[in-house]
Amino acid sequence: MTTRIMSVTMPVADQDRALAFYTEVLGCELVTDVEVWPGARLVEVVPPGSSVGFVLLPPDSPIPVAVRMGTSSAEDAHARLRDAGATLHNDELVRMPGVPPMFFFADPDGNGLVYIEDAPGNADRATAE
């Protein structure tokens, strides 16, 4: 069901300051800097040679602070977790234009997790890099 770890959220007080630190000091590469919807900026950087990114979000962001994981089928994963009694923060899959289906949930200790449908072959490429 889980294909790979895609990214981990780092709560930051100032996204621009954090972006400068992660790129200029740590040498990470900026891969995403987009306003997902008004007031919800998503910034992601990736360390050199890594397939796992850091998502830099303010603590009050409407985007969940979570570990983002790939799954072969978001629909099947959602149903499996629902049937297992997991805490689901989305009653249905989140679908946005140009973005794979996804949903937000929690592990038994309340840690935030997101499943994002991973295109076939992406997990293989991530491990080969």
C-alpha cells in the first residue's frame, strides 16, 4: 500500500527565511513554491541526492503538517484505513486539478500522515536515484 516517503513537513515561523537557510546554507534544491489556494503557500526543498523533500510550512498553515507518503491507490488506501478505524481527516479523497488524489489521516498517536497516489514507476525511480 505504501510506495515511498515523499516529503516531511518542517514547521517554520517564516517561509522565506527557512527557504534561504535550506537552499543557501544546507544546499537543498527548491522544487516547489506555490500558493495552493489563497493564503496556503507550499514550499518544498530536497537535499542533494535525496528523493525525500522537506515541506516548509508555518504552524498555522491550512496545509497539514504531516509525513507525505506515496500509495499505489489512494482510493484503496482510504477504504482500508476507514475499515481499520483510523482517524481520517478527509471523508473523501481530495482531488485538485493537476494533482494526484490524496487524503490526510493520523496514526494511533495522532501524528499527521498524508497518502498521495503515486504514479506507477515513481517508487522504483526514487529508490534508483
